[in-house]
Amino acid sequence: MPFRAVKGMNDVLPEEVGRWQHLEATFRETVALYGYQELRTPIVEETQLFVRSIGEATDVVEKEMYTFERHRESLTLRPEGTAGAARAYVEHARQAKEPVSRLYYIGPMFRAERPQRGRYRQFHQAGCEVYGDKGPYGDAEMIGMLVDLLTQLGIGDLRVAVNSIGGAETRELYRLALLEYFMPQLAALSDHAQARLQINPLRLLDSKDPRDIAVAAGAPSILELLTPEDQEHWDGLRRALDALKTPYTVEPGLVRGLDYYTRTLFEVSSTAGDLGSQNALAGGGRYDAMVRGLGGPEVPAIGFAMGLERLLLAMPDSKPSMAPFCFFAPLGAAAAPTALALARELRERGFRAEVDGRGTSLKSQLRRADALGARLVVVLGESEIERQVAQVKDLAGHSQREVPFGQLAEELVMSLQSSVPSAERAP
Ligand code: HAM
């Protein structure tokens, strides 16, 4: 059996990589306008970091982590980026350097989920985290930035769901309200939900089991229980979203699957493109207790992450971009070294050049130049080398001329400069 990539983990082939680069570049450019700087953390962290921050009774920690032991240490491939970012923030005492840190990351994440369209075991996230801003206006700015970014990427039919799950006091009130609601219906819940109920009844609200969904449909809304401070935060968020004209829907059932959230929660989904059922493009929220919980100071935080594979499924197709370039077709042993030297001269001047090294017929070399989308082809045969000239074919203009070696580099540069770059992408 030939080797295959691990199930749920994908290669990104050269034909697809242009769309990835376009997506990543747009993300970097947009978040830089808001003052975010890149943070790179290791892909592997201590297992306990995720257990403590994401929460024991979550799907991610219970069944999706890639955990292994080395040198008697339990390590885990990061299932998400927030815990590592907060760990780095605390470890490097960033609060002493700047009162507000705006950080972003792009990279692979790992969750042992059941693979399907839009859901993979190695997938990629681009995420933003802000430390030191307690909101709610920064929360609205972040949601607005995310929506603008997705729109700029050409993704339509967006649905922005927001909710508040309050601070610790609100959540304790809500926990009791949920226990009171679920306990009399315990028998109607899945076994898994029954086991989780005492640990964290909030998790029952995002259960995928039809029995739990049916019971949870009638559960009380947390928005009824917000403390005055949480209510003020929630009202401020909505006022700011209205001022930004960012459309949103209040979804009191939105709890998200990670235990670290406080107050603001949001998720953006879409029905565009080939998304299918895995249509959550991005999600995030406030996690004011994490930095303190990891041994750092009292620093509020908020963030989100977007799934790059899902964005690519939702984005419209764009034309691959190609810099105008020159293809060298040497014929015979004497021509090849001359072609190598000429190609290098072009590259030194910033132009892409490729030399066909296969030693095949002119016809086959021209076919390859065409397939690659070359603008110019320089044909060097034995008689040309003898006469110190080259045949320059303009594939776009369908013309051919003979150019002496002495003028060749200059002529090629001029022609390439004048050719219309096809670098602009279709929106
Ligand atoms: P999350 O909702 O678990 O949040 O993941 C964010 C996004 O990553 C999802 O909306 C989805 O697009 C993508 N995603 C998640 N799992 C998969 C998968 N198995 N395959 C493909 N894409 C996937 C977080 O990870 C939080 N760390 C977000 C955050 C940042 N909250 C605060 N700061």
C-alpha cells in the first residue's frame, strides 16, 4: 500500500496555495490596520494548559486532543490558539511592556474530530487576541473588523450571532437556573449530558444529541439573569455594533464549546459557496479570567479565530496570479549554459525566468512555455549561438524577432515591463 496523508489531514497543492496566500495576506493586512502584531507560539504545549483553560467537560478536552508522553511529560498538539497565546502573554509579562496587547496568529490546529467537508483533524486558524481592554467597545470593534474582513474576502450571506454569558456571578445564577430546569427532565437527556450536568450545565446547550437539543430548546435565557454590570457591558456592545452598522442577531442559546468565556460571545456563519453543514466560519468571545487563571495578573481579554479551510470553501474562486515571465528554450548542449546565464541576469533584475532543462524538441518546449503562461520565450539553437543572437517569441503578441546577445537582457526587461501584469485578482 502506498503511503497516504493521515486521515483528516490534507496537503495543500501548488494549484491551491495561491488562494491560501491571498487569504493570509488579506488577514495580515486588515488586522495590521487595527494595530495587531503577530505572535508565534509552539504547536505543542503542556496538556494541562488546555485542560485548565478550555475546561475538562468540553468535547475538545474530553475526546479531541492529540496527547502524547515524552520524557515523562504529557504534551498536546494545540487544538486552538487562545490558551497558548495567553500562556505566552503571562510567561513574558507582556502587561509590563504595554497596557494593551493586540496579537494575531496563523497556523495549524489539531482536533481528532470525525472528518467531513469543512471539518478536519489538522486545520488552520487565523486568530486575534486582545489583552488589557475590558470592552465593550473593543468587543464591537473586533466583531466589526471580522465582518468587514469576511466581506472583503468576498464571502456573502453572513450571519453574525452575539450573546453574553456574563461574569462569574451571572453564570452561577444561570448554573442554578439550568440545574433547576434540567433536573426534573434528567431521564430525557443523553447519558453524556446527564454526566455533564453537574460539572457544567452550560455545556448541555451546545450538545449535538437530538434528545438534549429537544430538552434544551425550552431552557431559560441567560440574558434574563445578567447582573447590572454585565447588563451595562451587553448594552454598550450592542450600542457600538449599531453605531458601526454591523448587522447581528442576538442568540441567547449561543454558549460556544469552550469553558473559558465570560460576557461577550460571537460566531459568524455563512451559507455561501460549498460550505455545507460545517458553516461556522469564525467564533470568539471574551475570556476575562484566563490570564489570572494561568498565574498572571488580572487582565481582561477577548479574541476570535477563523477556520481557513472553511473560509476557502466559502470564498469565490479567483484567478491565479502570475508575474510576466520569460521561458528559455535551449536546443542542444551548447545553448543550455548560455540560457542559464541569461536567465540569471533577468532574475537579478527582478523577473521570473525558467530554463527548460529537458533537452527535448522545440515544439515540446514551446508547449510547456504556453502551459506555464510565459509571456516571452527565448529560443537558443546552435546557429543562434554561433551568430550570438536569440529568437525572442512574444506569446501574447504572437510575434518573433531576432535580438543580438548584447542587447538581449535590456530588450527582455523592456518587453516584460510593458506587459500587463496579470497579478490583480478577481474580487
Ligand atoms: P472555535 O469555535 O473552536 O474557537 O474555532 C474557531 C473556528 O475554527 C471555527 O469557527 C471553525 O471555522 C474552525 N474550526 C474549528 N474546528 C475545526 C475543524 N475540526 N476543522 C476545520 N475548521 C475548524 C476557538 O478555537 C477559539 N480559540 C476562538 C477564540 C479566540 N476565542 C477567543 N479567542
